Amino acid sequence: MLRSVILAAARSSKIERLVGTAPVSRSLVRRYVAGETTADAVAAARSLAADGLLATLDHLGEDTVVADQARATRDEYLRLLEALEAEGLSKTTEVSVKLSAVGQRVDAELAYDMANEICTAAAGSGTTVTIDMEDHTVTDSTLEIVSRLREDFPSTGAVLQAYLRRTEDDCKSLAGAGSRIRLCKGAYKEPESVAYQRRLDVDRSYVRCVNALMAGDGYPMLATHDPRLVEIAIDRSRWFDREPDSFEFQMLFGIRTAEQLRLAAEGYRMRVYVPYGDQWYGYLMRRMAERPANVAVFARSLWTRS
């Protein structure tokens, strides 16, 4: 119930205005968002690399409704990739791209063209791209575009969401050699007809998907903050004779930082998902929905003076 309320709030412009003008909401946002500029994103990647952590940078924005917005997002990623190369961060930092931010809901072909240009720039900079997944209505379109991108850029990553009933089959079909798959639980409100609703069912699906990915020949990227699922993933990697560099964990910027450092210190590849940009509201609300314990911290910030 709480998760549904939060996701509804994510669509409320009135609540967005309240959050945006609250005295210390910006300081709370900075806990989860690296900043608003390219320089902020690069600085976060540099800091993470110094701690032995990998990074993936996401320029926030997913409500693109005209082609000019899509091109502006593409241009920001091109600037970001150029800056990463100049800073020598391409080996530790990739980028994550939402197809909706580059025009998917305007024209799927436009989104493909924009993503292709970003992938071209990433390859030239010595890094790669992971295409983020959004709600279930664009799953097929997103995977189709990923498949096309992989024809020229085989290291392009895809994201699958364990709460969707279809995902275990998708994991099995996409776990081929060289396939980079980020597995997350999912953060959108979905109907019961396509998605598990109970947390236990989602967790069980996540474990089945981990098994499918670990059994395959691809490169699993396991996005979870759940300590139990982390330990299960480590156990599954041993069961399938996986070397520590044949998969990675992923966690969000600002969440379970000590655990991120622990996993890296133990020899696991640990990548931090780092969002940046001024379109932070929808992202922040989905993070609240994924981890409702954050709500109390967030609510207190609305009434605290800076």
C-alpha cells in the first residue's frame, strides 16, 4: 500500500513543487543524486574509482515528448563520454540510458538512432552503454532496440526486472556469451497480470533469474541492496563455478555505501548507479518506493529548516 502511494506521488506536480521548495530537500537529494552537471557526474565517478568501485552514470530525464529533447539528451551523453575519456575514467565508468529520454515514446526509430550515436561515442571512449528498462509497456520495444544495438556494439547491456512474470524466460534466452544483463527487482507500478505483487514472490523470482543468468555464458550484473539476495548470489556464483570477475553487483548511489566497499574489498566487482541532472523528482520517488524505510527520513526533511 505504501509503495502504491509513493508511486502515485511521483506523478503529482503539486507534491513535486512541495518537495522542490522544502528547506533541506536539496540536501536529501544530494544523498542519492550526484548533482546536476556533467562535472558533478564525473567527480562522483572519480571518487568512486578512488575507492575501488565501478560506476554507471545516468542523466536523469524520461518524459521526452519532442525530438529536440531527445537530441539534447544525446548531446549531454556525448559531452559526458568525452569528459570521462579526458579524465581517464572510461575503464571504470559506463553510462546508463533510458530510451524514453532519447525519444522512445515519440518514435522508436528516433530512440534507436540517438542510442546508436551514444553507443558509438562510448565505444570510441573505451567504455560501454547499458540500456535501462522502464515499465512493462515498453519491454518488447526496449529489448528489440538492444538487440539491434548489439549488432554493432555487442557489449551493450540490457536490464531485466524480476517482478515481471516473463523475466525468468527472458533471462534464459538472453544469457548467451557476452550478453551483459542487469537484473533488478523493478520500480514501476505494474498490474498483477504481468507482475508479481508480493515481495516474497518478487524475491523468489529474483533468485530464479540469478540461477538462469549464472548458468548461462553471459555477464550477470546483479542490482540489489538486499543482504540475503547478495549472499544467495555469491553462493550461486560458487555453485556455477563463476570467477569473481565474471559477474558484478550493482547498488544505487547513496545506499548501503559500507556494503559496496565491503564487496569491493572482498574482490567482487561492485558498480554504483549514479544519477545526475535536474530531473531528480521521479527518480527520488521511485527510490522511496523501492525502500520505504527512506520515507521517514524524507518526510522529516520536509519540515526541517536548513
